Amino acid sequence: MSKMSLSTRMILVLTLITVLSGGILAGWDLVTKPKIAFHRLEALKTAIGDVLPAHDTYTSEETEFGTLYIATRDSSDDPIGFAFMAVGSGFQGELRIMVGLTPDMTQLTGIKVLEQIETPGLGTKIVVDPSNKQDPYWFPAQFVGIHVSPEIVAIKNVKPTHNNEVQGITGATISSIAVTNILNKQIADIQKAWASKGGPES
């Protein structure tokens, strides 16, 4: 058998393996993609419910800054709250935060961090703080009722004394400030977007 034919055979075998591997991966992607999309949608629905006051239904409105979810009760068409996804940079990577606002968009009704890759044991406390046995969700919980004007401020080493302040996480100042920066910018954007559609601007 010549060297040329051996090389050709090797190339053919490697090509076949590559084609088969690509086909398997493509097929697996077709199987998993709908499941991933379904679970993301369910997580989105849960997050909207978590950050808004009790409501019967919500509708969605597309804006230039993303989707705005408008919550109502069956007895009235007037909004009882708004929710939207805020996305921005944290210390390690992208943060995705579901944000709830009062009907006049002046206060937060809650936040929920859906995706983050912050430093384990430090920045991840923006979601849950295992070291705080009594209140592991203290960081996101303190945003409920916070006023968005003047802008939200994360303070260090002292208890908040103003209605626009939250306490930052010790050792994870950058992650704490990243959350407030994302909220401040994107709440302002959503307020403008809603005002442009005829809603009140704060």
C-alpha cells in the first residue's frame, strides 16, 4: 500500500468522523433547544410573579429598551405594577435582573437576579448569601420599596438612612454597585419609553 493511499484513507476517516460528530451535535441541539427555551420562559414567568404585587394577569408591551410587562387585576385595566428585564455588566460578566416597579414607576416592588457569573461566595451574594443564616436573601429583599429618584445608591459599612439607599455586600462592592448602576440606567430608559406611549413619566 503506498504512502499516498494511506494518507488519503486517514483523511477520509477523519472527515467521516467530523461529519458524524457534527450531525450528532446538530441533532442534539434540535432536541435540547426547545427544552431550554421552555425552561427559560417558565423562569421568566416565575420571576415576573416574584417581583410584582399580587395580580391576575399581565400583558407585554414592546419598547425600544425591551419588553415591558404590565400587571393588572381582573376588576380593572389600570396597571398595578410593571416588570422588565434589566441587563448589564457585573464584576465578572453579564447580569440579567427582573425588575418590578410601582404603577407610577417611582418605587421598586422587587428585583430578582436571573443570571450572573459573579465571584463565588462574594458577588454571588447578590442572589443568595449562605453566610447569613437568618436572612440569606437580604440583598435583593432590601430593594422592595426603594425609591428610584434620586437614583439608587449602594452604601458601604453603614445602615441605609434614606429611601433610595441599599446596603452593599461586604467584599463585593463592585457587584453591589453594578446592580444599582444597571437599575438606575434602565429604569430611566423604561420610564421614558412608557411616557412615549402615553404613560406618566417620573
